[in-house]
Amino acid sequence: MGQIKNKISEPVEQLTVEDDALVVNLSGKLFDSVGQIEALDLPEEGSEVEAGDDLVIINGTDDDLHFRAPITGTILEVNDLFQEEITKFEGDPEHYEWVVKIEPQDPEDLLKFED
């Protein structure tokens, strides 16, 4: 799961399985920690990622969040509109916006994230 520098009372990430890929979603609650988003570091589509590597880094006016890759695999898709979309739901813990879709190196890795 994500590694977050400061403590947030509710998790801001949600991991779901969709079409044999792991989808990383982040909640509008992240603004409670980071303030306004100043910079967003997303992986490149097609790149390989190892479990535990930095996956998404959000630099904010108040703090930075580092989300680690939960599995090893290939980045299938990146939501280029994430920052624009999530800002509409600032502070809303109920709204999740997808950031990255990962194709697992080992399909068995998805089993622990399925409902």
C-alpha cells in the first residue's frame, strides 16, 4: 500500500481489480495532507515497476505523498487528467479518481486485491 509521510486518519488510496489489471485510485481526502498540488510525478505508460518502488509522488504546499507500487508489473495506463479531476473533489473522502493501471507480472498477485 502507499507510504505516506504524515498520518491521515483514513486511507487515501484504494486498490481495485479491473480487466486483469490493478487500478490505483486516490481520494480527494489527500488534500487534507498535501494542501494544494504543486507537482505530480507519474510513471510512464509501458514502463516496468517493482513492488515497493515509488509509483506516484504528489508534491503539495503542505506535505508530499509517496505511493509505492503494491505489485510488480507493467504500467498499462496513466490518468493524465488526474490532477484536474481530483481537484474538483478536494477534501471529499468518498470520491476516488484513478491514477494508474498496472498489469501484474504474476496474475496471482491480483487475487489479494479482488473483492
